[in-house]
Amino acid sequence: MIKSYEAVQIHGGYGYMAEYEIETLYRDSRINRIFEGTNKINKILIAQTLLKNHVEPSEEEELEIGLNQREKQVLQLMKKLFHAAIESIKKNSLSELNKEQEIAAFLADLVIGIYRIESAVLRTEKSKLNTGEEKNRQKLNCTRVYTHEASQKLALTALNMINHFGDEGIFSRIASLLIMSSSENIVLVKRRIASIWERL
């Protein structure tokens, strides 16, 4: 969808004309977001599945010191936030997610965020093992920025929902820890990313 949208931008007005192939590509890619149901319906389904199949974590994994350590700590906090959210939902009888659509959206977004951050961290580590840390400095910076921004957004959503969750402390403590988790200057990391693109 994003690529076809960019192609329409490049083609300008021609991108909407049936004589140009890009119009068909854009129209077909747009319908793919509707075929499987709207995003809101899908988020409710994701949240219901998570609630139904939730398993309490056995024990906390130990973190290795080194590359992506801060991002792994953020991941641990996000997983704790997920388990705390499920516990609060069950405890406060908020399990009817067709009525609790805000909670369903939050749960789905939280798990999607965990998946994306974990994927980014694992890919960065794999690249580092294959070609060394120096050649993957840009990937590391991008992973740091994405982890920071995604976790901050989710933590802020969590803090805004605390009263609705009927929180007794654990949920709010974890969300607050997430907000405070980044000690790095993200502005400088973004500038490092931008400086590499400027040289290309």
C-alpha cells in the first residue's frame, strides 16, 4: 500500500487515470486493507485471542550485556505491561472487548509493538554477527529510534487508560518505567541517521 501510494505521488494526477497502470495498482492495494475486515475489527479479534490464550510468564529471562541491551530492557518492560494489562482486564471484568474497544485496540497495538521491536532487535543482531558492528551502525541507530518512539507512544496510551483499567499500581509503575526508559539523546541518534542519508 505504501509503495503504491508513493508511486501515485510521483505520477501526480496521472496516478488516478485508468490509462496508467499505477491507478490499478493503487486501487487493488487499497482494497487489501478491507477484504480481511477493518483494522478495528481485526484489533478486537487479536485482543480476544490474546485474552483467551494468555499464559502467565514462567520466569524473567536474563539479559546479555552488549548490543541492543537497552532495547531488550524496553522489550521486557513492554511484556510486563502486557501481562499486567491482561491481569487488570480479568480482575476488573473488562473482558467483553466488543464493548471495551479502547482496551482491545491498546492490547493489539501493544503486542504488535512488541513483535516489531523484537524483530528489529533480532535482525540487527543477526546482521552484526554476519558483517560486524561497524557496518551495521545505521541499523542499530534505526532500531534505537524505533524502539524509543514505539514504546513511548504505547506507555503514554497506557498511562491515559490507567483509571479505566482500575489500576492498583503495577500497571502504572511499568508504564512510568517505560516512559523513563530511554537515557539516550534520541535527537542526536536521529541526526546520525540523517547524516548518513545526506552523504548518499
